[in-house]
Amino acid sequence: MITHRPRRNRKSAVIRNMVQENHLSVHDFIYPLFLIDGKNKKIEVKSMPGIYRYSPDLLLKEIESCMKLGIKAFDVFPSINEKLKDKTASESLNKNGVYLKTLALIKKRFPEACIMTDVAMDPYSSDGHDGYVENGKILNDKTLEILAKMAVAQADCGIDIIGPSDMMDGRVGYIREALDDAGHEEVSIMSYTAKYASAFYNPFRDALDSAPKFGDKKTYQMNPANSKEALIEAQLDTEEGADFLMVKPALSYLDVIKDLNTHFDLPIAAYNVSGEYSMIKAAAQKGWIDGERVRDEILLSMKRAGASVILSYFAKEWAIKNH
């Protein structure tokens, strides 16, 4: 005789919903947005169907529409004119530049929104790298000085979460000290703790025109073959004062999300990156998959692995479907 019949808990939609272990909510998402200079500009990212780069005026309207859907957290990335880029990322400190000026506008217009920013040199660097380049090498400690100034400039705009995405050693502690010294003790740090040297980033680099001008990022981003290394990075970031630990990309690194969630008490964030988004969109357009079902399945997999926060380009369309 069969004593245990797990199928009894699957026999109806009501029971399946009752015993469902993981749930997605609009509150789980941070929606990445791309900013460009100008007025009345909305330019689709060719490799990311349905995702656009917005001028400040239209970005404010996009945020407003998302807020009505229940999305309250946004990560804003700047696309900087090539003429403004230099070796020291000086444009990142320009209070009248498109990024800092727009951040201040967003917080003034939507004080209740949670705004996250990107701290790394690559959007502003003439070399296209996340750190300061000298003689073909990324200088870790010289980069920290630049990142700290960048973080304080962004915090001065009233933003809520700093996102160091550079993978330089010691940057969380360095930035934390700089923020505190500037009176920004309440500004959070969501560290890109385990950011892998992944092939899934290409559409994002298309969006920001921020690909490296030479070489690759393997001397500072992590080897996709490694998972124990992520625990070392997470321990250091925790000790240095991070408030969230992020894994990027998400889909191919669910084991790393689970490991960090198991070993650390900080909230774990998963970045559902551009390449993951574009693969699903492309296959759905071909009619090879049901895009919505695959989307929901992979987002749930990130929650199941232990992510409390999901940065995803799917956030708005998910919110529209579930509003």
C-alpha cells in the first residue's frame, strides 16, 4: 500500500497555491533604467527588446508609470557621451552632468522611491574599464580613491543605495568610510559581491557603450568556474560594512546565491542580467518558448535559491501582468 502520496497536494489550483513555498512580489524587484542626455528621447536598446534609454524628462515619466504599478526601487545607469570620458572618470563628479543632476531630480520628484546608483569607472572611463588603468594594468588602490568620491557625489543627490560594481579589493570599506565621513551614514551599500566575468553582459554594454577599449575584465571580475571564492568575497564585504550582497549574473549562478544565503545573514540580491533577458526575448519572438512562463520560472528560481532582492529588466512587464 502507498502511504505517502505527494500528488494529493497538487490535485487542484487552490491546494497548489496553498502549499506553494516561494512567491514573487512586486516588492522583490529593483528595476534597472538607462539614462541618456537630451530631451524627449526614448531609444530602444537593439539587443534588449522592450528596454529603452531615456532622457531625464522621459525617465521621470517612466518612473512615475512604474510607481503606479507598485515598483518602488530603481537602479539608474548613465550612458555618457564619449567626449566626456577620461582616464579618471571626472564626469562622475560633475554636479551639472546628466547623471548627478537627474538623480537629484528623481529624488525631489519621488522622495518615496528607493534609488540605487552604480559606482564604477567604466561608464565614464576613456579606457572602458571599471578601474584606473596605467600601463595596461588596473590599479586597485588608486581606483578606490576615485570610487569613494563618486559614491559621495551620488549620496549628496539623496540616493538610497550605493552599488559598487567594480570588483576592486577593499572598495566596500573604503566607500563606507567615505560616506560616513561625509555624513551619509544612512546610505546603504549593495555590494556586487560575486560579479563574474560573464558572457551574459553584452547587451548591457550596448546600452551604455561601455565595453573595454582593450583586453577584458578577468583580472577583477570572478572566474565562472569558482564558487568558494564567492564566500571569501562575501566575508570581506560583510566585514567592511555592506548592507546587501549581490550575485551577478543570476541564472547560471543559483548555487552561489544559495551558498551566500546559507552562510550570511545579510539580504542576498540577484542580478537577472541583460543577456538572460535577451535570450528569453529572442527565443520567445521566434516562437520557440512561452516567454512569460519561462520568465516567471527563472525569477522564481532566484527566489528559491535564496535571493531577497531581484534586479531585473522583466520587473515592469511582470508588474503589469500581476497588477
